[in-house]
Amino acid sequence: MIFFKILALALMATTFALPAAADEKLNVVASFSILGDFAKTIGGEHIQLQTIVGPDSDAHVYEPKPSDAIATAKADIVLVNGLMFEGFLARLIDASRTSAIVVEASKGAALIEDNDEHHHHHHDHDEDAPHMTAFNPHAWHSVGNAKIYVKNITDAFCKADEKNCPSYQENATAYLAKLDALDLDIRKTIALIPDNRRVFVVAHNSFFYFERNYGVTFLSPSGVSTESEASAADMANVVREITDKQAIAIFAENISNSRLVEQIAAETGLKLGGTLYSDALSKPDGKAATYLDMMRSNLALISKAAHAL
């Protein structure tokens, strides 16, 4: 609660100092880096973008800053994943007193139910808040779902800024063609992997949508949130699954400490296949500075591990 009092004071201190639509750009706040990339691609020069949870950062455990509340207060549109992915967001929006349109980018996506109690997603550390969601929130790992995100963002930009709608729609059309090409490349690459070389291990359940759409399997000792720590029983279960399903490699994730996967690798003899990008992009000079780069980087590592001797 102390944090939100600080937010309120920061907002009061800046309320009368904020410029009034100086450049008339659409003021957009994205909750995390992948949404930020979608927004930048669609909005181009017509938006002013700020992303709350940046590259290589974990939205599951992010603690917002007063500057986040100030940015949210000034926003015309706030883009969120939804599905309780951003546990901090509801309180941040309340504290900011924003009048922005809040757009749930995952709305209408083909979602995966997650009914295992261990895999439920915790929300904002509030004892009175609902602690579970019925869906895995990492829907962007399906390119088909990414196209839904793009449509929702484009529609929101057009509604808020009709004058520049043709530009948003043109950018979206070009981007959707790139997403179609990406989806085809993923399917072609996975089709070349033998069926008995398609089981991998990751730290938390962030790749279920990739698994469903593209015919690979990801085992994990943790739930959909990095907040949920793997117990001894979870570790034993995943070690057993690794043996039963003949997993061939284990990957670290860019948002997580690699200690857990290194422990599993040591216990099972699995090879470390590198670092996958799960819930965040890389920094601009990294391998996954955009969504397209992220998906291609992940695909290259998966393919390399699958074909390794």
C-alpha cells in the first residue's frame, strides 16, 4: 500500500505540469515488451509509446514504479495481455486514475484452459483477489493468436484516432503478411523434426500454445507463472516425464534464473539447448528485439537441439 501512496503523491505533483497533447500523437502504454513491439509496428510515427515491463524482464513479478503510473495517467490507450498475466496492472490503473481505453489484446484468441491447480496464475498478492485463472496467458506463442492481438490493437488505434486509421490498417496488413510467412516457416521447420525428437524441457509453462499449434512437447516443473516455485514433488514428476517421454534437451528462459534448468540438466543428463525467449523480447541489440525475431530465434534453437547428435 505504501507504493500506491507514493504513486498518488507523484501524480498530484505532476498533474499541472503535464503538456496538453503537444504533438497530437496517440499516447500508448503497453504492459510488456511483446505488446510494445506490436504497437510500434502498427502505430509507427503516429503514436507515442511507453512500455512498462521492458526487455528481458518478467511481468509475472514486476513491481511498478511511480513513473509507470504517471505514464498510465497520460495515456490514451493502455494495451494489456489480460488473462491475469500482468498481476500488477489492475491496481496500477486504479492508482493512476487514467481515463485511457484499456485494450485486452488477447480478446478473441484461441485459448488453452489450465485447470491444474499447480498451474494457476497468482494475481497481485491480494488475499481477497481471485488467485486462479482458467487459461494459460502466454497466447502470443501461437502466431495465429498474435494475428488476433494485431487486429485488436489496430481496431483500438483506429477507434481512438480515426484520422490515421488508414495508416494503421496499412501497417497491420503488411505485418499480418509477415506473420503468415512466419507461421509457414515454423510449420515447415517442425515438420523436418522426427517425431521422437520433439520433446523438450523449460522452466515454466509458457510454451503450451507453441506446443499445441506446432506439434512439439514442452515439459516443465513450474506453473504458468514464474512466481510458482517448483516443489520436490514437481521436480520428481518432471524428471520422470523426461525419462518416460524421452526429452532431448532443456532450455533456459531469458526472464528466469537458469539455476532450475541447470539442476534438472545435471540430474537427467539432458543437454542445455540455449535460451528461449518466453515472456519478453531481448534488448534492441539482442537476438529477439522484435516478435518476429523472437519466434525465429526460438525456432532455430529448437531445430538445432532436435537435430543434434
